[in-house]
Amino acid sequence: MQFGIFTVGDVTTDPTTGHTISEHDRIKAMVTIALKAEEVGLDVFATGEHHNPPFVPSSPTTMLGYIAARTERLILSTSTTLITTNDPVKIAEDYAMLQHLADGRVDLMMGRGNTGPVYPWFGQDIRQGIPLAIENYALLHDLWRKDVVDWQGKFRTPLQGFTSTPRPLDGVPPFVWHGSIRSPEIAEQAAYYGDGFFANNIFWPKEHYIRLIGLYRQRYAHYGHGTPEQAIVGLGGQVFMRRNSQDAVNEFRPYFDNAPVYGHGPSLEDFTEQTPLTVGSPQQVIDRTLTFRESFGDYQRQLFLMDHAGLPLKTVLEQLDLLGEEVVPVLRKEFANGRPESVPDAPTHESLRKVSA
């Protein structure tokens, strides 16, 4: 079971002080957070990709390459890579290069993003979002697995005798997760290729994700990759902790109430009841996270969102200390209890290399 954090890289005014961090300081803070993640024993750091304010991570490979040079163990991922508006050729080249620089500590989460204006900025039509995701990933899949590619599709110019360079490290492409919060077509795509499916369950009730993950597991088995229980599932999560639960609620409330995504909407109490957001003590986070297995089955990766809504870096680092020291060790032990031997671990470069040898 892999545990880690993901960031959306928002630049948001701290509602308790009125201070707005600069883009420069936010970028540096994201690096500091990644280094802290490795220090406290987490497995994964993932960054989003955005091309509009108030977000800064427009170039994930640049950031992850820098972090790779300063870490030794941390798996570097995305959350997500925009498969719809990026050229698959450039994705193939950029992430293969990152894979070499990080000695294989790289995987990707493919997604369509949630910002409509991005499509025309990159010459695409949002109404073609699903067809773009399907066609672009089919090309990317080939580019990493075929030394010479001849290809023709609807959304980009044809390729004739094209070789993407560098080739994937050890001939093993980075593992791919397909991220979605709403689209059964993406669950189907992940199942078809035998890739991972990441359900970022931070907004909607669990019943929605039970259906989506259930579809992915069923179709994964249909395509002959294994049993439904052997499908590779990742989940998002969102937490804020203090040792005293009421202190956590009191401290986080102004950030929740003014957050760019859900601020000025439902109450904190309603949101925590209806979604996986957990605000409270480390034990409450442990107890809530353990219920995910009851809903979704045994799964392979759990990522938490912790650095958003204007939270100061000092606070985020304190959260990571609690996560790494008090929460994740217990979760590792409890998730291992009763886990069937037939359920695989999350793929890594090393495990994929052994399979391909």
C-alpha cells in the first residue's frame, strides 16, 4: 500500500491574515513539502498540472525533475497530466526523460482537468474531451512500447516512422493511473489497458465512487487482466489534523469557508459528513480512512490533499509530521491485516521491470 500527498498548487490568500503568498514562494513551498514527505516516510508526491491562475504548477516535469535530484526514495507522480491538451509525443518524451533522471521513480495520472478554458488555449474543443483522452492516450501507449510508430488519428498530424526519444528506462514505460471524478469512459479506458484507476474522492459521496470503481474492477476482469479484486485502485483524500479534534475544526474552518473550490458553499460539518474530508484528530483520520476499504475493497494507493486554501507552509509541515508519524504507520499495519495475498501491490518501476524481464 502506497501513501502520499498530492498538491493542486493554488495561490490562495490566507483568510486569517490576509496574506497572499507569491508565486515564487508557493513554488518553493511545494518543493519543501515534497522533501518533507520523503523525510516523514511517505511513498508518493504528486503535483497537478494547471495553466491558469490561481495555480502555479504549469510544468510538472520541471518541478518533479528538481525534486528527483533532491530525494532518494520518493515516487514522483502527477495529479493529473492533461492528456487532452498536451501533445502525446511531448508527454512521451518529457516523462521518459524524467524517468531516466529519477532512476524510475516516476508514474503518471492521466486526466482531462477541470478548467474548461484550457482547451481553446491549446487549440482544442472541450466538447471533444472524451474522444481526445481516448485517442491521445492510445498514441502515448504506442509511443512508449513501439520503437517505430506509424499513426494517424483525428486530433493531430499523422506520424510516419517516428521514434520517441529517449526510450523508456529499461524498456519499461512509466505506470499510468487514469484519474476521474465522474466519467465512466475513463474507468473503461483504464480497465481496457490494464492500467490503474484513481478516484479522487474529495468532493462527492462515497456511493458515486463505489459505482465508478466497481465499473472499473468489472471491466478490468472483462479484459482479462485479472480478477476484479486485483485491479489497481488509488484514492484521493483530504484531511486536517490537530491532536485535539475541536482545535482542528476551529483552525480549519476559515480556510474551508473561503477555499476557492467549495468556499461559501456547504458548511464544514455538512461537507465532512457527505464527503471523505476529515477534520479532527489523527485517530479520527485513521478511523475514517480505514472505512474506505469497506466501501471500495482493497486498494493500492492513498493520496491526501493537505496544502491548499491558503494554509501556511508551517501548518502544512506540521500536518505532514502528524501524517507520517502517527497516521500512516497505523494505516500501513491495518490495511495489511486481512489483505488477500492475491491482491497486488501498487506497481513500481522495479516490479514492472521484473515482470518484463
